[in-house]
Amino acid sequence: MKKLWLFIATVVVLALVVVIFGLSNLGPLIKKAVNTQGPKITGTELRLGDVDISLLSGQVTLQKFLLGNPQGFSSPHAVAVKSIYVDVDEKSLTGDTIIIERIEVVEPDIYYEKSAGSDNFKALQSNIRRASGSSSSKTTADSGESGKKLLIRDLVIRDGEVHLAVKGLAGQEISAALPVIHLQNIGQDKAGVTPAEAAQKIFAALYGKISSPDVSGVLNKSLQDLQGGAEQLGQQAGQKATESVDAAKEKLKGLLGK
């Protein structure tokens, strides 16, 4: 009996060592994957500053996440987030499908840039669709994980702000709050998805909120207020300010559904 308990204790200790070692090495692996594989998915600059791992809870914190804009767009970034919280099922790290219990994106700073009949998020989605098609046809190519898939049980994006970037606003900023986005069980219907497929689903939901009446209505109201102020200014200092806002409003018709 004593030998049995010694054997059980040894197994438990070894299991703990494997889990702790795996989690402590997870940070550099995540950072490397994001910074090297991420741009291949989005077709843009994608940076992750640092990764913090809690050995007790298994929670991962991604710090200073920045997603740049596609070529042809000049706003500061598409998405910037100070911290993203990720709860990983550490037992799944050695399997074919990595299970992520929860991702929480708090206070994302978003620039929505309209240009030449398109916008930066349409361009991003186009890049991601191409990457998704490529990754599904080549399960091991350039993945670094030999076909590793993801299952995301719960994803929340909250407290975000959307800034409208359009030429002709004369330095004025128009912003709106981003409604909460809540997605569940991404990849569950087919035993996991590739990172590119997961990104495609997430960005489709994000774009749906950005272009929704909840956001575009606020942007439209802010634009109307700005135009009213410019008209007052125009009566005192000529019509240049009004013309500048009118030009911006014309460019915004596609965005605001007007």
C-alpha cells in the first residue's frame, strides 16, 4: 500500500510539473505566434507587446495588442487594445484542438476609415478570407502548429470606442460607443477551426456592430451637430468650414446609409 501511495504521489507531482512548465512556456509561444503568424492572416501589421501567465488560474493576459490598417488606409490603427484576457484549458494544449474557455477584449480603440468606396474593415475581412481559404487547403503550411485548431467557448468584446476617419473633417473627431459583442462556441460544430477561420468569424461580428444603426446613427448625429456648428462659423468667417463638412458628409453617405 505504501508503494502504491508513493506511485500516486509521484504521478501527481509529475503532472503538476508538466502543467506548470507548459504554462510558463506558453507566453513566449503565444507572442511568437501572434507576431509572426498574425500578419499572414490579416495582411497588415500585427503586434503583441507582452504575455502574462497566471500559473494558478491558467489565465493569459495579452498586453498592448495592435492591429494595423491594410494598405491604402492612413488612420493610426484598425484596433488597439491595452489588455486582452484569455482563459485557456491547459489540458488541451497537447491535443489537436486548443480549447479557449473565454476571451475578454476590454476597451478596444477602433478606427473605422472610409476611403474610395470601401473601408479598412472590408479590406481586413478580404485579407482574412484569403488566409482562411489558404489555411483550410493546407493544414500544415506555415502554421507552426502542424494543423492545430481552436475552439473558443466564450468571447466578449466590451467598452469599445469607434472613431470615424474620413478626409474633410478638418481635424474634428467623430466617435461612438461600440455595442457589446458576445460570441459563443466558435469552432464547436466542426471540432475546432483554424486561427484564420476564427478571425473571420470574429471580424464579421465586429464589422456588423461597427456598421450597425447603433453606431452609424450616433456618427450621423455627431456629423449633423458638427455641420450646424460649421454653418454658424461660416456666417462669421466665410463658407470654407461649411464646405469642408459638406464634403465629408458626401463621403459618409455610404457609411451612414443616407
